[in-house]
Amino acid sequence: MIITARRQALEALEYALPFDGANGEIRGAITDLRTAIEAAKMQEPFGYFRAEPCGWTDCAETDEGSKPLYEHPPAAQRQPLTDEQIIDCWEKSTGKKLPSTGPSIRQLIAHTRGIEAAHGIREKNT
């Protein structure tokens, strides 16, 4: 829906382009709209499908069993691990128990936070 509206606006601006004069405002708006359309493609499904006995068929978003189909699937929203999850992962992978306090836990958590940050995983408000 958003993409359709933006495409219509883009068509109107492209039609008006010959009348833009020397200031180039329409040309800039066209560039901005093209960028916005590409970004929206990454977030909006371009259709809905449902499983049938012999494959998939088109359907509406509201139909039972409908699944969205994306040109580019939305990126997973990855959240940092809690301190407890970090400790639990370490203990399960090594078979060793960490003391409940001390430098070992602080170092493990700091190391994990560094890895998360390197992969773009951060708290929502940072």
C-alpha cells in the first residue's frame, strides 16, 4: 500500500519534471522517493500465498493460512543476551560452573558484549 502510493507520487513528479525550471526541487524529490520505495520493498510483502495440495496459490492477506512473501525478508530483530543467558551458555558449552561473582563473570560478559556489538546487536536505546 505504501509502495503503491509512493510509486504514484513518483509518476506524478516524473510527469512534472519538464516544468521544474532551474531549481531542481522535483529532481531531488524523485531521488528521495526512489530511495524510499526501495527501502519500503525491504519491509513490505509484495504478496500473500497459501499452501495447496499441489503447491502455492495467491491469496489475500486476510485469507486463512496466508503467508507473506517478501522480495527481501525483514531482518531479524536480534536482542543482546541477558547476563544469565551468557553464563548458562558458557556453562553448557564447557561443562564448568562459574563462580557467581568475580572477574571471571565480568570478563565473560564484557567479551560477549563486544562480540554482540561487532555483529550489530545492541540494546534498543543505545
